[in-house]
Amino acid sequence: MLYVPNDQERDPRVNLAIETYLLKNMPLTEPILLFYINQPSIIIGRNQNTIEEINQDYVDENGIIVVRRLSGGGAVYHDYGNLNFSFIMPDDGNSFRDFKKLTEPIVEALHNLGIQGAHLKGRNDLVIDDQKFSGNAMYSTNGRMFAHGTIMFDSDINEVVNALKVKKDKIESKGIKSIRSRVTNVKPFLPEENQNMSTEDFRQAILLQIFGVDHVDQINTYELTKDDWKKINQISDEYYRNWDWNYGRSPEFNLERQKRFPIGSVEIRLNVADGEIKEAKIFGDFFGLGEIKDVEDKLVGTKYSKEALKEVIDTIDVGHYFGNITKEDLLELIA
């Protein structure tokens, strides 16, 4: 097995690009192992509706990065207490969906570190005492594949809940929904002498266990070159820094939101496809002037993002159409 060191990078838009580059460009004469630690971020499954999975207001307020990954499965929250691993290898026709086989190195490493209760449960979750600490997914293309997953080592579980807790809107979508599970961190289950471990310490301990060596310099490694980094940054720009990939690729969905203001109730219904509003309908018992269809028509064709919606709403005389509400009120209702 070949190890690709990645000790400093914390941007998920770059780390996922490294993984993609290794999958598509590196010679695979032997399996490759990649670890990465991300700054606070939400990683959306390939077939999910991003809007349906995240608390967008909380994400915006706290600078949490949202990125869609190549693999399927559900949304996960990453922070500095979360260790992510990826095994990149040829697709031999037998390994894809064999999560037991491809999580076994992680489980064995945890056992060797004193966490005997770690095991695979169900299709793709690693648990301790029925509490999930690792979700896993796979992706295959052109005879190559990766199996990657998370290890919640010392993650802020409150932030997991806050970032993935969506508004109670009515959303009808064809996206794959995440299944929320009871979660736990690994760190409390370590032996007492290892309770001071950082996430970086934990990464090194797991690494040494997987390779069965005593020192990092005994591990077969590949250092990314300047040319590699150039291609990695191109992938990051094309996919993981791209709104169209992270939000625009969401499956078609219908969204209904309603709020009662002093001027009456306002209800908005949107049909969104490819990240763009295709149809907008506004209902309510407010008293406004003019045709509400004017507002609906302005919304159609707009990206479903707060920035794009704000630009459109800034052009609307909100008081004329709705009465005594502000542009900010209308933006909050729609976005």
C-alpha cells in the first residue's frame, strides 16, 4: 500500500480534489491510502438535495463550507475533531459495496489501540455500543474505485446537530435523504493513557497500525508534486468550489414556506431544478397593490441561493406588492 501524506490541508474543497485526482490520475499498481482533516464543513452525498440536508442560515452565520462529494450516501458534518480516510484502488469487480472488507483495516487498527467494541453494523456504519462514529461510502469509475469514511474522534456533536438541522419547511424532492443516527466520538473509548491524543496524534497512531510499523519513515509514501497540485487545484475549481456542483446538481424539488406577518400570511411555493427556480407561486391574505405575478416572474430563472435571490428582491418594491414588510423579511421567507 502507498501512503500520500496530507498533513496541513484543511479545506474540504481541496481535500476532496486530492482524492479525486488520486482516483483518476495516479497509477494504481497498489492501493493508496489518504487521510484528511477538514475545517468545519458539510459533505453532501452525490444524489442528495443540498437545501434539504442543511441548516442554511446556521451554515452562513458560522462560515461552514458545503461541498458535494462524488460518492452516494448521506450528509456528514466534519470539523477538526473528525479524521477522514480514503482507500483508492482498482475496482476488481468484487470489492464495491463490500464495506466489511474495506473498513476492516480501520476496525483492526482501533482494536489494536484498545477500542475493542468497534465494529461494522448494518451496511456501512462503524459503531461502538450501537452508537455510530463512522459513516462510509464508495465510488467507482473507469475500473477504479475508492472507499472512504469518517471517524468522529473528538468532534463537536452539538455542531453536528445544529449544522444538519434543517428548517421545518415542506420539501418534496427526489434526493436521497440522510438517516440520522445516535453518534459518538471515539476518544472517550481510548485507554486512559491515550486520552490526551489530538486528532493528528490519532491519525498517526491509526497510520502506524494499518502499515504495521513503528515509525512513519518506514511507510511507503508518495509526496505530491507541484504538477500534482496544479491539477488538484483545477479539479477543486471545476467541482468543489463550484456552486453548480455543490448546489445546482441537487435533484429537482418543490419547496413550500409560509409565515404570518402583521400584514397577513405570505406563502411561497417554488419548483427548483438544476439549482434554478423554474416556477414560483405566492399566496396569502395580505393586502398589496399591483399583480403578484410580477414578483413571481422576477423569481423565475433565478439561482436558488441567498445572494442571487437578494439581487432580485432588491429590484422589487416589496411594500407595494405586500404591504408593510421589508426586503429582508421576504428574503428570509424565500431563502
